[in-house]
Amino acid sequence: MSVYKNENPAYFLEAVESVFHQTVIPNEVIIVQDGKLTKELYDVCNKIQGKYNALIKFIRLEKNVGLGKALQYGIENCSFELIARMDTDDIAKPDRFEKQLNVFSVDKDVVLCGGTIEEFSNSPDKIDTIRYVPLKYHEIYEYAKKRNPFNHMTVMFKKTSIQDVGGYLPFYLMEDYYIWVRMLMNNMCVVNLPDILVSVRTDANMFKRRGGIQYFISELKLQRKFYSMGFINVYEFIRNILIRGVIRVLPNKIRKFFYHKFMRNKGVQL
């Protein structure tokens, strides 16, 4: 996990607790403090350190460096080969780690395993939408030419495989998408589970964060990078900029409607 000053302390505590309320408890939990935190967030850190001291390791960064760099620091300080990502305001399903560990146990070639998420606005008992993702390598590869093929907060991966493609590299709000494509282009065995692994909080701020000129510029740069890498062709580049780029500059309310209407699936947990 990476936590910074604008996080909600109550959500942060709930996220950490969900990691320890698993059918398979992790051997180590790395929490990167990305810059100075608020007193309330430090209080949560002290609380969980007192409760899970033997399993918690804090990486303290003096200045805020952003999610990508913070996660890279976290990976470098992980003691084990298998690493699970988790956001500090989401809730992991109790059997999340068990299900993913079973995948790695059955198929030794798998280097990354993600899954489905359910999204809620107010209560995890009332699900608004579900984001499904493609399951097999060839489906993931093709899907990635249009959209991010993994729900970042669900992934579990092998540390060495992430390091082999250069780790998390700076790319404003799209560090994860960039790394998945590099893994795909290196023919690494990646999969998704159909199971819902994480309950994800969504609100107006989430849709606001996914828009704006800065996000549009980052989107444009990423699509250019994909084209220069040979991952997408000219047609796919133009299509992505016209569709994905336009979404970034839409008013927040319209972008929220678009996500719910066309990019998510209504329903309840299967």
C-alpha cells in the first residue's frame, strides 16, 4: 500500500484490517508513507503497528513522490517473491489472497493474477457497478489495446517479473497500465480471475481525478508510447485518442455518466 496526506483515516484503517482478515494472512505488509501525513493518519499507522507489529513494515518518504515511485520503493523493500497490491481506501474480500495463491500454485508460469472488482459509493453492502476484465492472456493482450486490462488494486505478481520490465516507471496516473503492456509485450503469462476480489470505493472525486487537461496529456503520451513500442497501430492510436482522450476533457458529471453507462456493468456480486 501507499498512503499520502489526503487519505481518509477511517478508510485506511478498514483497508488494512481487510488485509489481515484473510483466510491466508500475508507474511509481510509494506506500507509506504508517501510524504508527510496528517496526525490522524499517523494515529492509524501507530494503531496498526501496535496491533500487527511483527508483520508491518513502514517505508517513510520525506517528500511526496506520487503513486508510481512510492510503489516502486515498496516493491524494492518487499522480502518475498509474491506481492499483492492493495489501495488504502478499498476492502479486500476475505478469500482474495487464497484464490490468487491457488493460481500461482497450479500454474508456475503465471507471473501476474488480477480479478474483478465491485464498486460502491456509500456502503459495501450496496454495490453500484462491477468491473469485469478479460481472463486469459490473448484476451488480455487484445483488450489492453483499448483499455487497462487489470484492476490495479487486485493484482498479485512476482517481484522478479516486475523488475525484469523495469518496475513502476513515472507516468502520471497510468504507471500500472504502462507496466502491464510491457509485461504483455514480453510474453509473460498473466491472467485474471472472474471472482470479485476487492470492493472499491467510488465517489465524485474519483471521476474528477480521471479527467482534466493533465490527464489528457498523460493519456496522449501513453498512447504515443504504445505506438512507438509497436503495441498499437495508427488506427488504434487515433481511435484511443478520440475516445479515451475526449472522455478526459468531458465535464465531471458527463464523464461519470459515461463510465457507469458504457464502461461498467450494473449488477450484484455473482
